[in-house]
Amino acid sequence: MDIVVKGRKTEVPERFRKHVAEKLKLEKIQKLDGKVISLDVEVSKEPNPRQADRCDRVEITLRSRGPVIRAEAAASDPYAALDLAADKLEARLRKQHDKRYTRRGNGRLSAAEVADHVPGAATLNGNGSVVHEDEPDSVPTKKIGSLEVMGEGPLVVREKTHVAAPMTLDQALYEMELVGHDFYLFVDSETKEPSVVYRRHAYDYGVIHLSTDPMVTQAGSDAPGGALGG
């Protein structure tokens, strides 16, 4: 196979033809693509003086039994343009070569490695089934008291249930001081609803009463609960 060098509306000096033969090494090209049929190099010149930095253009066309590969570049002289175009051609040849190399099976990825190398690829579990992104991973579930916790979950140190007789606010304050806590949960004897008395700054006390929302009661037990603020 020979390299055909031609000029379009310009003369191609013999010195440039020799440079093309030195730059485009056929042995290297045939190593990347062993089915090369022809290699054409076309040189053209831009007459517009405003494009003096890109006045010389070189286009390389490689034809083989596969797809045609073209690479072109422009520079202030044909030698620089040839160097740029040759680098582009080699990069494209290597890309095609690596693609064929992978298709033949050499360097082929296993199913387990595809997700690490191919963005957006499906992930397979141990049974070979596709794991969708919206499916949770296998996370252990444990029961803490009356709570079912997935993974680490909230840290519940201790859970207690007390049987409490209704009492007044004064009794609740007395019980809080008696046990030495900063708050005390009790059932108000007047409202029969759970309440919390707590210690504020200095010697002040606060109390939080809970009452059942009639709208939530009518909606049923599946209705979401409200937020408690102090």
C-alpha cells in the first residue's frame, strides 16, 4: 500500500511528500488496522489573508474494510497541519483498535465489573437478577422494644411503660421534685389527658397539655400525627 499525496489548488513540494512518508509510518498504521486499503493525504490552502494562522489545511483519509477514518487540521504551514492531523488519525485508529480488541473477548469485563466501568449499567445481585435503584439493599432489621429498626436506626437506650393514676398539677410538681428530674409525665385529673410538667429557668415551671384532635379522630387511626412544640 502506498500513500497518495495530492494538492487541491496548490502545488505539493517533494520535500513535503517525504515528510508525509516519515510522519505516517505504514507499519504502525497497519499494526492498528491490518485491513487498510488506501491512505490519501490532501493539502489545500486558504487564500483569505485574515486566516493566515490557519491558511494550510491537511486532510488524511484512511480506507479499509471497516469504516472510513478521516482526520484534518489547519495551521500556519502544511507541516504543522500534517502533524496535527496525523495525531488525530492515530488517536482514532487506536480507539477503533481497542473497540475491536474488546469485542473479540480479550479484556472483556465480567458481569460483576460492568457496573464499575460502564455508567448507568444495571447492577446484578447474587442470583443474576437486576437490582433496581429504588430497591433497598439487604439491610438487617432488628426489634428494639416496640420499634422495628432497619440498619443502625435510632438509638433507643431503654423503653418503659408506667401505670399512672390521674393527678393534679400540684401533685405532679411535687412528684417531679421528689424524684429530682427536670420533667414529669402525668395524666391530668381534670382533662384526663397526658401532660408534662418541666423545670424552666430559676424556679419557674412549665406545663404541656396534650389533647386529642377531633379531626384526626374522625379521619381514623391512619391519619398522620401532629408535631409537638414547647
